[in-house]
Amino acid sequence: MADSATVDQPDADRVLWRVILPKESDPLDVRPLYLDEPDNVNCHVTSRRQVQVPPSARVSFASYFNAFPASYWKRWTTVEQVTLHLKVRGAGRIEVYRSKPNGDLVHLQGTPVHAEDDWQAFEFDVALTPFEDGGWLWFDVFTENVPLEILDACWLSDKPLRKQKMAIGTTTFSRLDDCVAALLSLGEDQAVLDVVGKIFVSDQGPRKMRTHDRYDELVSVLGDRLEVIEQGNLGGAGGFTRAFYETLEHTSPGTIDQIMLMDDDIAIETDSILRSNMFARAAAKPVIVGSQMLNLQAKSRLHTMGEVVDLATCVWRAAPGAKMDHDFGQYPLRESRELHKRIDATYNGWWMCLFPREVVEKTGLPLPLFIKCDDAEYSLRAAGHDMSTVTLPGSAVWHEPWTDKNDTKDWTVYFHLRNRLIMAALHSPYDLRKTLLLQGARVAVRRLFSMEYSTAALENKALEDFMAGPERLFDSLVGGLAEIQKLRKKYTDAQFAPSAREFPPPSFDMVKAEQMLHPPVHPAKIALRAGKAWVHNLRSPDPNAVERPQVNISANSALWFLLGNLDSATVSNADGSGVAFRRRDPKVFRELATRTAHNYRRLIAEWPRLVEQYRAAVPELTSVESWRKVFSS
């Protein structure tokens, strides 16, 4: 029921979800994440917590950041009822709505507002009973001939939650400006600082944070919360593990009860920190609380809702029912039925992810994987202790989308394969030998046809290092990257120039190149194209193609059925920053094909032994004692 009586400022330990507005510095394309406004209506945003709706308008708070994801709170927490609390001034109506899992809308309650002279407080109680499978809560505002202002709106629990503070851990190598900016944003809201007890920065790059021109400002804002730890480059795994390690070793339960990991190259909606904190505090049992990823380049787009690891293939993908790359600027929440069903994830990327201290104490520290799969493996391991991962809508950071990265063709290919094999050995209940052989053969053939000799070489090294056993993982954490980079640079596909203008113009005309680009569809035609490519790659290349590329190809067009029938080509990388001149080499082709076949024969033969070996090594690989040796050296 609505109550226009005077209501005191709500207890901070009851505030689950604040209604927030864009920052003054935000670009206009973030606005649909906060307000669902008709085309002819522009609300006046007074502050992060105050907005004025103009006369003769209807504005909805059914937006990504301001609708309350009730189904997640019903499923994972002990909260049974929430209260919408808000202060209003002006005249109009407030209406409260919910949605069903299929996206149907339901009007719950509403009230007229006549508060032209002063602020009045209203509260609306809503039970979470019907939200098991999906659904959001929100409110709409209607005005007539005068504006209506909303102040300090929030969703409250029915009772205060136990207090818990967090440590934030981040790691940086070459993104100091982004990292400092992200950390400074934490100081913009005292409510955020109130739940943050420590901030651990693993400073792993050649340029140190203490030399940054805003470092003094950072220290002034964060005070003794900030602890910058300079260490060698141990990758994301080593950087984030440092935050876990420091929390366990140098803080105590009751002072720090949560650990939040954040990437260094993100833009933060700081209320996501408060929301993750409160969700973990309210959880019925300890859960990992992950945040979603918004697209840093197109800020109204939700890049990923939630992800899972398919244990039958040990490949990560979108969670069942998850919508990828959703643009709230074009399709508001109320009109997007697919966004109302609850999505269940099995892991969350560490662009922003919160871990209750109890989860880390029971699960152990991350594996020494340097980069890639450390986040997925950790959640799978925690799940073995009956601690799930929840990817919470409305809690998010903006991050560069992985679709603009080159990590299926650059040095990270090594870690993708080696670490995926480790994850498969540790967590898959299936016999994966046939699957791994088919996956490996398909990928290797495409690599070789595409003249991606460096990636084929790195994947062979990944196979060999995996089969060498877990004993070398800590050594590779320290020295592995330099070895990988040295190996990769031997091949022309890993040697980049700024632009194709650095090379002679292509010898093929554009029409011929365009005709070659059309992909085969029928299986018989695919097999025929593959057979021709195999024969072509065993022949000597055209000598003229060594110095002059036959075609210039964009990153999206660099497909095996085209490159497999060429002798050379310039190929752009994914982000358009460079071009490699790939040249076909039959000798390298044969050597890598032979080595790949040999390694996969070994992998299939040795797989059962390797599974046992890696599983037996987990306690030592994830212990505080083992990581202490790394950090102390």
C-alpha cells in the first residue's frame, strides 16, 4: 500500500537497490539504461538520485539499472518481501508493475500524488512469491499539467541485513590510466566507500602506479584502504590471486567478508558494487556474485547476460536463454520478452565478480593459469563445494567486447588451449578423448590452411606443456609468456605492419578476390574445397607471391576456404591496428601437420593418466603456501 505519511531515511542495511541516474559526464547513449522515456519526453536529471519528470508525460523506470531483478532475489536470497521507497514532489501518479517470466506485464498498485508544496515519502510493499522463474519489478511516473520530481528512490528489504565489508582486487599491466580512473570513481559516492575496507592493486607493469600523475589524488580519495603491490607479471591469475591471498593472510573475518575482483580496463557503474555486496549479504548460502558486461564502445548494449561451460566439450558459451548483444537504446526492457526469464550461469568473468570469504576459504586460491579459464575453472571448483555462481542483472561494468579482440589468433591461443584442457581434466565427467581429437583436428586444419602457422605452433606447445603435467604450472606462470612470444614471432602471420600500404599492391584483381570469398554451404562442396586446399598446400608456392601479396583481406574475411587456396595475403587483425603478410610454406605446413597428429595421438593415449594427475595436484596448486612462494620470490 502507498503511504504519504512522513517516512524517515531508510536504514542503509535495508537498501538492496538504489534507483540511480546517469552521471553528468556520461554520454547520451547510456540514458536508456536508466530511464525509459518516450521520444518526445526528456526528464531533467538533477543528480544521481534525483530526476524531474516534465508535465504531460509518462516515464518508466523499467530500465536495465533501475528495474529490480526480483526473480534472482527470490531464487538465491532469504528476502521474501521488498518495499519501494521514494520521495516525491509535484503532482501526478506513481504506478508499480511487475513482469512474468514470459515478459507479460502486471499492474500491482498505484497512487495519486499531490505534493506541490513539499517532499512526501511513499512506500509500496511487494511480495517476491511469484518470481521463482523470472520477472522484474519497477515503477512508472505519470504527470498532467505540472512536473513531478523523484528523490532517493530505492528497493528495501523487510529487515536489515548483516553488515559485511569487502576488499576490492584489481591488477594492471599496461592500462594505468584506465585503472586509476576506475579506482577514483569509487570515491564519488560515500555509500560505496562505506562498504569497501581494502583495495589491493597488483601492479605488474613496467610503468608503476606510484609514478602516475593522479596517484596522489588516488591516495587522497581512498586513504589507507589502498594498497598497491608491485610484483612481476604473473598475468590475470597471478594478479587477482594476490587479492585473495592478501585478504586471507592479512585481514580477518568480520573486518573483510567479501572479495570483489575487477578488471583494470573497465568503466564502472559504482552502484554495482553496492548491489553485489547486498546480494551476497542476503544470500541463503554463499554464492559467487558476478556482474554482467556492457559494451564499452556502444554503451547502451548489453554484451553478455550470463555464461556456462559445456562440460561435454569444455567450451564456454552463452547460458541457455541468455540474450547476447542486446541494445536497450532500441529495445527497452518492457518490450524485450526474452530478458524476463531468470538465467542461470555456471561462471562469471572476472571483469567484476564478488566472492564471499567463505567461498575462497573452502575452494582455495585460483590455479596458476596466467590468463584464460581461471575464472571458469574457479566457479566449477566452487560448485563442487555446493557454492553456485549467480550473474546478477543490473550489476554491470562497461568493458571492451571480446569480439574486437584477436585472442583466437594471438599469443593467448596457447593459454586458451592449455588451460581448457586443464579445466576439462579437472571437471568434466565425460570421456572427452574423441571430442578433443575431433575439435583439435578441425581447428588445426583451419589454422594450417589459413597460413596461421604461429597459432598452430602455439597450440602444439600447449598440448605438449599440458602433457608434461601440472608440476610446471608455477614455473610457466613466471617465465612462460616470454617463451611463447619468442616462438610466435618466428612466423610471418605474427609479424605486423601498421597497414597494408607497407606492402606492394595485391596481384589479384578485386573481382577475382570477391568471387573466392563466397563460402561453400553443401557438405560435398566443403569437402571438395578442403581437398583442393590440402593438395594446394603441398605444392610449391608461386615465387612472385613471396614479395607481393595476392590479395588484401580483412579480419572477418580471413577464412580457411579462401586462404587455403592462396599463396600469400595480407590479413588485418581483429581491431584493425595492424596487418600481417602471410606466406604459404609447404615445409612448415608438413612439419606442423605431422607434429599436431603426433601430439593428439599422445593426448588420447595419455588422457586417463593426465586426468588423475591433475586432479591429485589441485590441493597443492591452489594452496596459500604454494602461492606464498611465488609472491615472496
